[in-house]
Amino acid sequence: MTKEIRPCRIVDQITTKMDKRFEPVARMADAIVEITLEKGNCEQKDLLVTGFTHQDVATLWHFANALASIELKCRANDICSSFEREARYA
């Protein structure tokens, strides 16, 4: 029996349920990852289509893009926090 666990996100390592400071950055990083996996890359203008404003993109792009880059590298190398890895039972 395999229990499916959603992929861990890099931003989840620096946030808590009570501290939502990084939530806008996390949403943008998630969008960048999704667009990159779909198209092969993500440009700032791609985020405008997903509902982010010009101000959001101008303010959050660098931080979110850096987080997305790390997230994509971790996914490519199958790296995740040890406490969040999927457990498989035979």
C-alpha cells in the first residue's frame, strides 16, 4: 500500500502555519515551477496571465524565481526533506 504525499516545497521549510509572510512568494514560485514544467521556461509576462499584477511581479520575481529554481533542481535530483519523503510499504 502506497500513501501519496504531495511534493514538499522549498518555501515550506521556512514558513509555518502561523507565519504567512512568504505566502505570496510561495504562490508565485509555485506558478513559476508549473509554467516551467509545462513550457520549459517562465518569463515575467507569463505570470500576468496567471493573475499576478505588474506590482506583484516587480516586487516578488527575484525571490520567487530563486525559490522556483531551487525547487526544480531538487525535483530533478529527487531531493526532499527526509521527514516528508514518501514511505512505501511492501
